[in-house]
Amino acid sequence: MGNLLILFTAFLCICLFVALHYVLHEYLWVPHRVQFIMNSQGIRGPPYEFIHGNNKEALQMRKEASSKPMALTHDIFPRVMPHDYSCIKKYGKNYLSWNGVRAQLVITDPELVKEVLKTSEKAFSKPKPSYFFKKLLGDSISTIKSEKWGARHRKLANHAFHGESLKNMIPAMIASVGTMLEKWKDKEGKEMEVFQEFRFLTSEMISRTAFGSSYLEGEKIFDMLMKLTLIIGRNFYKAKFPIIGYLHLILH
């Protein structure tokens, strides 16, 4: 019995040591090594923070930007992406950012972006979607890998975005806008929430052009999609810790 207890304790210690080594290697050594290598090549950026990367800072800046009133201007970049705006001003057009423990080389120089997309097709692949994004988008054009981009997906995309198909959608779009403008006649001289109105318009257009119905007929589905979108937004900047994050997804 004593030998079994010693073996169990030794096994537990080994497991804890392996787990600690993994965490220190993946969450400390690798990020700082990547940051050192990129800095030596002239690519700077905000410092890496253990587990969170730059997510806490980005979330805080986004909350602060959203809490302030916005002037009537087309310059919305500082409002919708305040962290990126701040990094570009401080570190230049190309900088290193951290989404948790994952390093991201952000490139905003148009010519360099063009060069990367033209010559690095296999190296610059689409990022793996998160659990919630996968639930929302499935195997869509925005998430599917190039090797899965087969004849079926290409045929569906070509038909949906063909010129003639788009022309056939125009009457439905005009009808949707007409419905919205008709409803606005009762609100003349009153203040209204335009964001909700245009969300309704977008949903109405999708319903008419893609499904031949109306927003009211599919209101429940759109409400569910909106709730899932809010869940994605809440979890976008959260740190993903191994095992614990996986269990959290299963339980919720």
C-alpha cells in the first residue's frame, strides 16, 4: 500500500512538472522569444502580457471609445478599432500584436499587403475560427480552407454573386427600402435609433433575396443569430487557457 502511494505521488508530481513546463514554455518562453526576434528585425509593438497578450488593453480601449459620444465624421477608425489605431500611431504601419499567446504581425501598408497576398498563398492561410465563430458561420466562404474550396462551393459562390443573380435581387431590395421609408413617415420630427432600423433593413433584404420571405417570418432565427453574435463579441478578447477553456465550452 505504501509503495502504491509513493508511485501515485511520484506520478502526480511528474504530471504537475510536465504541465508547469508546458505553461512556462508556451506562455512565457515562446512569446518573449518571438518578441525578441521581431524587435531585432525592427518590428515593434505593445509588450506581451502573460496569458492575455494585448487583449485586456484592447478591450479596455474599446470600452472607453464606445462610452464617449461620437462627432458627425467619417473618421471612425479610432472609434471602432482604437487599439489598432493607437498601435499604428505609436509603432508604425507594421507592428507585432498579441491575441492571447498567439503573435500577430499586423500589416497596414497597402503595397506590402498586396505583396503578401500575391506571393504567400500557402504561408498566409485563413486563421482557424474559434468555437463560437464556427457555430455561427460553419463551413462558409470566409472560413473554409483553400484545399476544401471544391467545385461545389465554387459553383454556389459563382451563382450567388453572378451579375444576373444580383440584378434579380434589386426589386426585393427596393421593396425593403420602401417598407422602411413608409414606416419612417410616422416618425417625422421624432428622434429614432437608426442602428436598429438599418439592422432590420439588412435582415429584411437577406430574407427577401435569399429565402423569399420577410424578416418577421424569420424573426426568431435572426434574434438567435444576434444573441450568438453578442456571445462571440464577449468572448473575443478572453484568454483561452488549455483544458480549462475546453471544459468551459462543453459545460456552456
